[in-house]
Amino acid sequence: MSTLQPEQASLICHTVSIPTLTRENATTLQIIRAIPADKGDYRPDPNSKSALELAWHMATAEHRFLACIADGAFNFDPFPRPESTHTPAGVSDWYSQTFNANMERISKMSGEQLAKVLDFRGLIQLPAVLFLQFNINHIIHHRGQLSTYLRPMGSKVPNIYGESYDGAEARKAAQAKSA
């Protein structure tokens, strides 16, 4: 792999990664907020995480990735789960707050910091800015899983990359009501 120059790392971060992360975060928040408050323990299979466990994994994994990128090194020490995060709304609020704080830190990183090679568990070594894409892929993967839980829980699937069936039905109902 060729060396990523600081100017390139900064360009990638500010023109691709930050805008993409911001859009994806809004979509992920919609999915987490669609978990019915009384159905957080739903799991499609005994070996699956519950809806709330999966939402919490998404929130904490993204927090860890973004904070570690901003810190310039990965740290896998556990951190306690706040009591306020035992509901879908609590996870959503915590996720939103930590995301915003982490994005503010990342937006202030220098090109040199973004180009610094970080080591992820001895398995992957990449410039810090490229771990932003790794994080995006991770979130999209789990968001897809969580979105498949929604209808069996009695919820609606929000629009993700286009109009969902539920979004289309809501749009049609609103058009009929205003006609």
C-alpha cells in the first residue's frame, strides 16, 4: 500500500468520510428509534442479539472506533453502560451525543493525524482516516440486521437508501388525507 499523504487524508476525511458518516448516522438513528419501547428484548433466533443489544453494540462500536481514531490509537478497555441506555430512546440519545462529540474531534484532526497508521488488534493496519470507512461498513452491516427485526416487532421500516414499503404507505396516506 502506498503511503497516504496528509493532504490526501484530510481531503478524504472532509469531503467523503464526514459527510457520509453524518448521513449514515441519521439513518441509523431512525432504525434505532423505530424499535418499539416494549420490544427491545426481541430476537429472531435464540443465537441472535436482542434488538436492544444490537442497537447498543452499534452505538458502542461506533463510539469506540471514532474515539480511537481521534485518540490516534485503539483502546479496547471496557466502558460501563449507562443506566439511561436500557431503552431504545436511551440508546438513541447516547449514540447521538457520543457521535456528535466524536465527529467534532475528528473534524479538527490534522492531515498528519488522519494519515497516521493505526493498528487494529494486530489484524489490520491502516491510516486513521481509512478506519472511518471501516466503521461505516460495520454500522451499515448491523443496521441492516436491525432493520430486519422491525416488522416482526410490529414496527415500521424507515426509509433507508430510498423509500421503504412503510415509507411509501405513509406518503400515500398523507397524500390521500390532503387531497
